[in-house]
Amino acid sequence: MKLRLLIFFLLTSLTSCSQTDKYVGEYIFNNSSGIKQRYKLTLNSTGTFEFEQHWEQTGMNGEIQAAGMEKGQGAWTYKNKSIILSCNKKKDITQDYRLDFDNTKVRVINDSIIRFTESKLFWVEKMELKKRI
């Protein structure tokens, strides 16, 4: 009986891991109109994520006038065709990782495109990122 239970739990955990493993990877979006912006969301197999926003403003002569980067981190789970991002404010919000993605929902459009649908960070809503292959 114990062996059957062990096999059942192992198969269940392997199945759940395989369903989310296909979403592991880097998702990017580049915008080069006006202020150049680059967004990258990395979903790790450990259930953690990291988000980076890079921006760069150039002058008429092409010289960089201003540039910056913001980052966020936390945990992610997959449920009902959505990736749910969460943050532990005491652990995940630091001087280097200031963006709060707690309760952010990302809809899986297909195996290579995701779209932010709900977030405290209004500027990420409706943003689509493509999986880097």
C-alpha cells in the first residue's frame, strides 16, 4: 500500500512539473520607438522569476542622454492557463529588486507568447512578451 501511494505521488509530481516546464525560459519585448525599452521575464524551473526593464533615451545626434534599469523578483506558479507572479515583500523587494509583481497575472497565449493581464504595475498590463528560443 505504501509503495502504491509513493508511486502515485511521484507520478503526480512528475506530471505537474512537466506541465509547467514548457513555460520555463526567457520572454522578451523590445520597443525602439522614442525611448528604447527592453523587457525580460525569466521563469526558472525552481518556481522563481526575475524581471528586468532596461530603458535608454538618445538625443538627436544618437548619443545616449539617459539610461536606467529596474528589476523585480519572486515566485511563479501556473494555474488555469495563467502564470501567477508573487512577491514576498520582506525577501523579494530589495534595493536592487524594487518592482512589486505580487498578484500579477500573465496569460499564456500560446507556447511562445505571454501577455500581462493584471498587475499593480499598470505599465505592464497588456504587454506581450515572446519566448526566446
